[in-house]
Amino acid sequence: MIPWFELHVIQLGPLRLQVWGLLVATGLLVAFWAGARRAKRLGEVDAKDVWDFAACAFVCAFVCARIFHVLFYDPSWYLVHPLDAINPTLPGYSMMGGIIGGVLAGLVFIKKRKLPFWPMADLAGYSLPLGIGIGRIGCFLIHDHPGTLTNFILGVKYPDGVRHDHGLYLSLLGWAMFILFLILARKKRQDGFFAGWFLILDGVSRFLLDFLRLNDVRYAGLTPTQWLLMATVTLGVVMLTKPGWIAKPRPVKADVVQ
């Protein structure tokens, strides 16, 4: 069992840093760094384009993360307190909303810069697990996703009993997925490989874990994220089996990426 501890704010003199926001921002920056590093190695996309995309995706991800939470997780509160919806200092952000924002920003960016779709999509699929691994540590430290009671070895000793901790599990899964992708990236893969497998692995694991969440809003027995995940997993399967339905795939070369 994991002992209870929490950390919400880091005080540096007059500066107060919110732990969750700091780790999520750090996760995104490190993920973009990993994507830019791989882009430079492969030579299919300019690393500068990756960093330029990072700037717009960063903003879009946070905005859409807030919108998704407001619309689907606590709409009754925001109808009564509409100004809270646009207050960035208040809690309430959805990771799935953030991913949607990043995808929308990516589609616009790719079209505007006339960049190849599949290399950009696979760079995102390759690096996002690292961002999740880091960012979800913030969720764990503030314990904003408590789960049901458990005797599981990775259960956290909450003040009212040992519970599953969604942030901890998602962080561990993010790290595990990134390590797996790091190994698989040593060989050239078909277009859509990393994007597709990210959507499937992240989607299935998150869908199952959401059943362990405590006091979460549900529609017909499923959380808003679970409903969305059914679509993202389907999209991941299409990317792996019918990539031509999305964008023209390129032939696979049997070389090794060093």
C-alpha cells in the first residue's frame, strides 16, 4: 500500500506554483522535446515545425480541457457560476478535452504549413505517453481522482481508507507505454503505427480505469470520457488497419532508426 501524502503548491519566495499545472505543463514540454528529437532523427519533419506546433497546441489543449470539463462534468455548477468557467485558477480540466484540443490544433497547423499528415500524427502518438506519464504525477500528488476502496498493492491510504488512485495508475501506464514505444521505434513502422496504438492502448486502459473512479458524473452508466474513448479506440483501429481511409499511407522501408 502507498502512504498518503499530498502536495498542491510549491512556494518559491513570493511565487506560488500550482503542482498540478506545473507538472502538466512540464509533461507537455518534455513530450514535445521527445517529438522534436525523433523528428530530427527521422528527417521527415523539421524539428522547428514541432516546436511551432507546440506553441499553439499548448494553448488549445488547456482551453479545450476546460471546455470539456465545463460542458460534460459539472455543467449545473457553471450554469449558476458562469464566471468560474473562465477562471483558469480553479480546478476542473479534462485530459481528453486537452487531447481533442491538441488534435484540432494539429489538423489546422498541418494544413496551414502543408506538412505530411502521418509523420506528424505518429510523432504525437509516440511522444504523448511521456507527457501523460509526467503530467499525471500532478493528479496523483493532489489526489483529484480518488477511486473505490481496494486491497490492491498500489492502493493509496486515503484518510478514509485504501483507494485506487486514478492519477497514479495513468502515470504508470503512460511511462510503460512510452518505454514500449521507445523500444518499438528502433525499427521503421508503417504510417499510423504509433498514433493508432496510442489511441488503442490509452483508450482501452482509460475506459477500464474509469469504472474505478469515485463519484464521477455518468451518462447511461459511463463517464463522458468513456463515451469519447469508444470513438478514439475505433479511430486507432482504423489507423492500423485502414490508414488509407484517413490519409494516403506511404510504403514501409525495412531500415532501422538509430
